[in-house]
Amino acid sequence: MVDKSKSIFGNEISAKAYRKAVKSKAKYARKYGDDSNADYSVKLVKNACLNKPLGVEDIRVDEGEGDIPFDTEKGIIVGNIRMGFGHYRISIAMASAANALGYKPYWMDLNSYKNTTCTKVIGAQNDLYSMGSRLSQKSRLFNRVFWEPMNYEGFRQLTYNASDQKNAELMAPVFKNVPKDIPVIGTHVWPAQAALHAGMKYVVNAIPDNWPMALHFAEGSVHTIQTHQSYIGYRILNGMKKKEVLKPMPEDSLVYTGHYIDHELVANIERDCEARLNRKKNGEPMRFLLTIGGAGAQRELFAAVIKHLLPLIKLKKAALYVNVGDYKQVWEELVKSIDGLADISTTHFNDWDDTNSFAEGAIDGRVEGVHAFWHENIFEAVYCTNLLMRSADVLVTKPSELAFYPIPKLFLKRIGGHEKWGAIHSAEFGEGSLECEDIPHTLQMIDMFLNETTLFEEMCKCINVNKTIGLYDGAYKAVEIAMELKNK
């Protein structure tokens, strides 16, 4: 095995940083074990939520043998973790594109194999990240002194990648009995790194962010990127060893693709934008989609938005979708803190058929009031937003992975400095607002969407134009790149 922690694209890592990386792996091995010699079974199981619409089958590890064979000709693995909802959502986009292109998507969540060292290591880091996200919204001091700098500059440094690469060696065993010639698209760097350590032959590393960070490197894979600005930053490893000029990434290691978006959304862009414009013209309630992320942060901001919209919802000038994901307690807290919210709300709780029925009917039907969605199943919790997006007019979200979706967007305050570049990119392409860094500016933007026509109409027009230049074709292209690696 090549030691990927000593040199990154020909840039040597210092002996001190390398020792730190080795110690990091040793620490996790002591705490969670080292199962490098394990011989985990693998089997395929139909995904209860995504098999019917997208043909997705889950790769289960250490659960015995199955009777569904791998399709080594048309199969493609989407390797992911749950760290927030973003990486799951990008994975769904990849699975959707693969299915639309005639391939067989396999879902491999490295954070779901409870008895493995891999999942234990990822779970520990995921818990820390979620805690940090929530704390950053409660403490300005913590956010300014630690969280923003870590997400902006800490993850940017090559030394961080060196430690991640060493830790990823502990994640490789889950791939042992997965057919090595099935292409892998990692929608988080750890599955991409683990796949390479395990000897998977064809790996694409789908980078999610619009801020170049060494965190996202998986040398040996083809890296894909959603924006041209980020492409340049990654190619030259900009700022990844302070001000030092570094050796660039090889030309064939990085490919610009455009945004990673579900086929179902891309295929219906023109129809959905036309419906939005018609609702605005006809004076129907403007539909806002408010979605909470997997870290469960920003509840106070949610409450402020809902309180502001409530009188307008009662006057039928606005309507609201609230997806709290798998955080039922968030809805319960909102109901307790906002007088009258429960009275005008319809809950769609843990009933996937009901959610699908509502989402489908809302595309052409009329919507009034507040509709709240909660699903215990993680796939349903994430995919719910994707289904509601087609019939929504404005997506209200922090500028994370949802910043790239083809719908008019109102951006809430970021969680982590790297996210701000998602809002900047969206605003430059005319499909989203600037980041609203406090509640008054957020409410101002809501009123502009409601009371003006130009802002909203221009966003819809820009989305249509952006489709013609392939801005939303990133998922298709990532899948095509993965299959081309195999067919060379």
C-alpha cells in the first residue's frame, strides 16, 4: 500500500505532520479496534425508500450472504456517509443520474456498518461535527474563535488531509469483498479514500464544496468539482500550505462537471419554473420550503422566519413547507414557541405514501397553510426535500449542498466559513440571494420575494438559461466519468 499521508500530489508532508497522522490512526485503533484482517460478508438489499423511484440497492456489510448478484457490467457504487444531510443528498443525485443513464446504483454508507472500525471512527467524528455545528449557532465566541476558522482554514491545510488519509486506512476493510471492478463515486472524501486503500480500481471523488480545501483530496481518484472558481483553487492547491507555492494537481485528476442534481429535477426545470411564474402572476400563495439540515442547527432562525410568515399564511399570501428531517423534536419545539402554528398546520409524519402523494399533487394543485414533514427513516428525511422542491417557489436554506439546486433560493446564515462560497456562486448565476447574515436581512428578503416581481422572475429565468449551458449536469457527468474509467 502506498502511504498517501507522506506526499500529496508530489508535495511532501513534514515529518512532524506525518507523525501526527500516524498517532491519529493509532488513537482510533486503540479506541475502536483495527479490523484490517476481518473478512466481512457483503450482500445486496433493495433500498426501502429509493429502490422504487431510482433502482437503488444497499450494500450491507457483515450481515451474512444475500441472493441478489452484483451487476459488474452496469453497476456503480455511490459511497457515502451521513454527516449532516448534504452527502446523502449528493448521493441521491448520483443514484438518480446513474439510473437515468441506464446503470445500476448501489448505495454504500460507510457510517452504517455498526460492528466495524470504519463506522465507529466515522460516527465519532460525525458526532463531533454535529455538536460543533449546533454550538456554533448558540455561541458567537465559539463560532468566531474556533468553528469558522476550522471550517475555513483548518480543513484547507494539506496536513489535515494527511491525517484523514491515515485514518481512512481503518475504513478500507468494509470494501474487502466488494467486486473491485465496479466503479465508485464517493460523495464524501472518506469513502473515496477508503475505496482506494482497499484496491477499488475506478474511483471518482465528487467534491461538494465551493471553497478549495485539502480535506477533500483522495489522490488516485478523479476529482470532480461543481464550479470553475473552485477548479482553479484545487488545481494549484491554493493556500493549502499557507503562502507556499505548491505542485499543482495533475491535469487529469480534476474535472469540472457542474452541479450535482437529481435527474428528476433537471428534466423538469422548464415546467417547474413556468408553474412558479404562473402562480406569482395569478396571485396564489407563494410557497416557501424551509428545510433543516442533518446537524439540527438553526432552530431559532427557523422560528423567526415562521413567525414572520404566519400572518401572511393566514391571509393566503404565502404557504409554507417545513421539513425537519428526522428531528421530530424540532417541530415540537416550534409548535410550543409559536402561537397559532399548530392551528394552521397539516402534519405529514412518518407516512412516506402520504408525503409522495402530497408532493405529486402539489406540482399542479393549489397549496395553502403550513405543511410539516418528519420522517424517522434517514432516506425519507433527506429525499422529502427533493420531492417538495418541484412544487415550491422559494427554497429557504443555509448555503450548503442545496445552494446548487435549480430553484429560487433565500440563503440563511452559514454554518462554517466554507459554506459562504455556495451563496456567492448561486448569486453570481442569478438563482439565489446573497447570504442573509442575520434575522432582519432574512425577513427583508422574504418580503421582497412576496411583494416584488422582478427578483423572483429573474431567478426563474436564470435557472432556465443555466440549464441550457449544462450547469446542472454534474451528476450525469460524474457517472459518465466513473464508467469511462472502467471502459478505457
